[in-house]
Amino acid sequence: MTEHGSLPTDASDDKPDHVLRLLASETRRATLRELRSEPSRSLDALADAVADSGDVSVESTERLSRRLHHCHLPRLETAGVCRYDPDKSRVDYVGDETVEAVLSLLEE
């Protein structure tokens, strides 16, 4: 059973904008797709999976791993969609119904 997070907003009218900004990045969309298929991974395994998906052009998985660590995973964690423990290099998918609905629409 998936536990769902919720995007932090000051007003409920802002949630669609937060979701769209969150999913504007192809790297974050690919990351979420990979996490949906395997909800708990190491950072390196996630970077490998995102790179292998072919959805994101990457120079190297090492560089992608750094981008995930510094940019994308903190943003997904702030949105409540995943938990990221940088000390253990672990990522756990939490999910969010609105994010998943929009992501599904984008995949059609």
C-alpha cells in the first residue's frame, strides 16, 4: 500500500501550479516513473535506471546522480512525493494522487 504525500501549498488554488512546476522537468518525470516501478532504491541504482530509461539525455550516470542529489530529489522530497536520505543514499517513493494523475496523463 502506497502512502501518499501532499504538496505544500499556502492556498489550495496553488496546488496545480506546484504540480506543473514539479513535473516540468523531464528528469523528475523519469525519476518518478522509475520510483513508481521500484519504490525504494539507492541513489546510484536510481540514477542508473533513469539513465537507462532513455527518457533523459545524460552525459554520465555520475553526473545524473549529482543532479538528482542536489536538485531533483530535494525538490521531490519538499513536495512530499519521496523521501531522500542523503546520508544513506536511499530514495523511497511516497507518491501523491495529484502528481500521479498528471504524470499518467502526460504518459498517454
